Amino acid sequence: MTFRVGVALTRRGRTFDLSMAGAFIETASPPMAGAEVVLILESPSAWDPLQIPCEVRWVDERGVDSPRGFGVRFMALSDAEGAALRELLLRTGFLEEPI
């Protein structure tokens, strides 16, 4: 996945703990807490990549006991973005269908 801080160039990262509310992004160059970023995720159910606006809630720059990166909270999602994110979560195992 990639992410963009403001209008800057995109940066690469790995997505962990992805949910409908937010995610942890492992990256060598995390943005500052409070920054607004856009996560760009490929989804099997969407023609175009999902571009999800987020707020950086916390940053771990140490990378000693855990991966270096940052946690985000998703901002307002449209119905279509929410459906595509839910489908992505189901297909990647981050979310299970209710029984």
C-alpha cells in the first residue's frame, strides 16, 4: 500500500491491523501525530484503488519491540468506500462474515 501526506509524493508502507475504523501502517518514515494522510489501498472489489482520508493518531518511531510506523483513524467514508473496504477486509481475512 502507499500513503500520501498532504500534496507530497506518496510513500510506501505495509498495512497491519486493518479494520473498518483504522489501521497500523509499518513504514520507515512515519508522519507526525495529528497529520492528515490518504491511504491508497488496492481492493479486489473496486476498479480504482481506495483512497481513504485518515488522521494519524499515534506514531512509533522506535521500532524496537514493534514495527516502526503509525496508527490512523479513518475519517468519513462514503457508502461505496465503506462497502469496498468491507469487501477488502473480508477477502484478506481481517474481517469474518457473521454466522
